[in-house]
Amino acid sequence: MNRFHVGLSMLPIFRKSQIALATIGAIVAVSALSFVAMTTHSLMLLGSFGASALLLFALPEASLSQPRSVVIGHLAASVIALGCLALFGPHWWAVGVATGLGVGFMMLTRTVHPPAGSNAIIVFLAKPGALLLVGSTLVGTLMLVAMAVIYHRTTRRHKYPRYWRAIEAVQTT
């Protein structure tokens, strides 16, 4: 067996019902955010929210999908990126600094949420105002989490969230 087959065996296998329900959950959540963005003419819909929807609806048990990681990860990455944009300007290397600092912050605070890693790129490309971005990031992530909580309690597929605050530390090598 080659190394690619070993890697495939580690991927989860989803039942058709799980796929259908996660698909519907993501459709409803992202469509709701899009509706709010269009009707209020706000930034409410970040590209990284699509990846967040995948985690929230397909892998709700993962620590990366818990409310604390989703909200703080996105908010911190956006604020750090805004700070770097203001401090360094829109230079090619500044977006890398912002992304790296966001990653480090999420690891340090145990709020790792991979989709939030793209927020620095979004900030540097869109150059939104600070209040608009922070407000949209906070409201958007809270809406996503609220929809995930309602969705998982309604479908009774998963216990979500598993926790609201940090759980005991797990040492990584």
C-alpha cells in the first residue's frame, strides 16, 4: 500500500444522510448571510465563511468548529490584518505578516479555525473600513454559529457545540 492510500483511509466516510443534511445546512446558512448582506448592503459575507460552513455542518464535533474558535479566530485574524494593513500598508510581504500573526495568535489562544487564516488576504484585497469589517465579521460569525446550533439541535445529528469555552490543554509534539 502506498502513502496515498494510507492518507485516504484517515478521511471520514460520510453516510448519504449526513451529506444531505450538511449540504442543506450550508446552503441555508450561507444563503441567510448572503440575504442579510444584500438587503443591508453590508460586507456580511466573507469568502472564508464558506469554509467555516463546511466545518460547522460537516464536522461539528471538531475543535476547529466550536463557537470559540469560529468567532475568536475570525475576529482576531481580521483585527490583526487591519492592524498590519494600517501599520505597514498594502505591501506584498505585509499580507504574509498578517496571516502569520493571525495563525500564531489562534494557536496561542487555542482558537484555531483554518478558514480564518484567509481573512488577512481578504482584508488586503478588499481594504474595508475597520468598523465595517469588525462588525461584519462578528455578526457574520455569530449568525453562522447560531444557525449551526439551531440546525444541529433540530436535526439531532450531533451535539453542537461540544463546548463554549476552552477545554483542557492537549500537548502537541
